[in-house]
Amino acid sequence: MSEIIVRPSESIYQTQGKIENGTFHGRWHFSFDEYNDPDYMQFGTLRVFNDDTLSPGAVWPLHPHKEIEVVTYCAEGEFRHADERGKGGILKKGWVQHTTVGKGMMHSEINNSEAKPMRFIQMWFFPSVHGLTPSVEQRKVEKNERTDRILPIVSMRHRDALFIHSDAEVHSCFLKKGNKVEHNIKKDRGVYLYVLEGKGLEVNGNNIQALGALKATGVLTLHITAIGDSELLIVDVLFS
């Protein structure tokens, strides 16, 4: 049986606070830190989906993680990653990074600009393999690559995507006004769709405005039409 649930932007938990050299504003889609909602603990192999904005020059200081697969997508500005080895990299808008935390690592998220805010989406996935050596890799994704198409950027199946040790896929898309794309959901899978910015989408008769999301499970095809130019992410996960 298939099901579609729309999450209006105002229903998603928001928080803010001080961090090193500045402040953050967060939209946290699933239970995280002080946010605890039994209805939104996870979605299949997706455990965390955070939309965070850091003020100019702000730093989320080094903190530990263990046994998660992390995907970071830069939505605006310049994101910089660092860990205890000093390794990482800079992401610009639309670029993506994958981190295998594995046996454990310390890392931080940094606004690389002293003049402009930086916004990033961070997703955590349950790993399919444990005890891995930590690693970081990233990919430049230019706007034309994802325009009017659903582009796999992280996946354990798609050859040109960054590989992830989890039964999960992350796709990006910039959809121009009036244009359409489709995404097929297979048996035992689910999709979490998020409108990053723009005029919004119509998905199988449902309107999804900017900063709104949609959960879909069951075997069905998502018919996605742009009400106006819009950026979106599609997360396709094992959901059995």
C-alpha cells in the first residue's frame, strides 16, 4: 500500500543558538539533540535531516561521531569541513560531500565566508557495514548537471555518484517552472523529498512549498511539476 504525507514548512521543528564565532538557525526534520518527536525518529535508513544556516564566520566546533554515514549538501554560501586530521574540503552551492564516520572521528562544520551566511543540509544514514576506516570525499555538481533532471549524487548503486555504505540514494534537481520529472519508488523503499528553495512543486496532486517536505512509501511513481523554478532533494532509502 502506498502513502504520501506532506510536511508543511511550519510543521518542521526550528531552533537557533550561539556557536563558535557566531550563531546558527536550524530546521530539523527528525529527532535530533533537544528535539524529540516519536513520530519523526527516522525514515527507513535515514536518521537525520537537518537544514542549518550559520552566520558569517561561524564554526560548529569539533565534535565526535561514530558509525554513521554523513551526506552534506551546500544550499548557499561556502561550506568548509574539517576533522581532527585537518582533512575536509570546501563546498559551494549544489556541491556534495560524503563522510564515512566508521570507527569514529571528530569533525566540524564551518562557514568559509566572513561576509555571508552559509546554509547546508546534513543527512545521517545508518551504515550497512560497521567498523570502517573514516574517510571523506566530495563532488562538484554544477547547476546545468541537475537542471530538469533528477541527478544521483550519492548512492551505493549509481556509478557516477559518491558511494555510500548504506542502502540509500540522494538525488538533486533544479526544476524550471512548468517542467516535469518522475521518480519511481520500488518495493520496500521510501522517498523523502525536500524543496530547498523556489516557488514550490506539485507532486501527485499535492502542493509542496519552499522549505516543505513530502514522505512517500510503497510502490508508486512520483510525478513532480515545478510551480516555479525550484531546487529539490530526493532521498530514496530502504524502508522495509
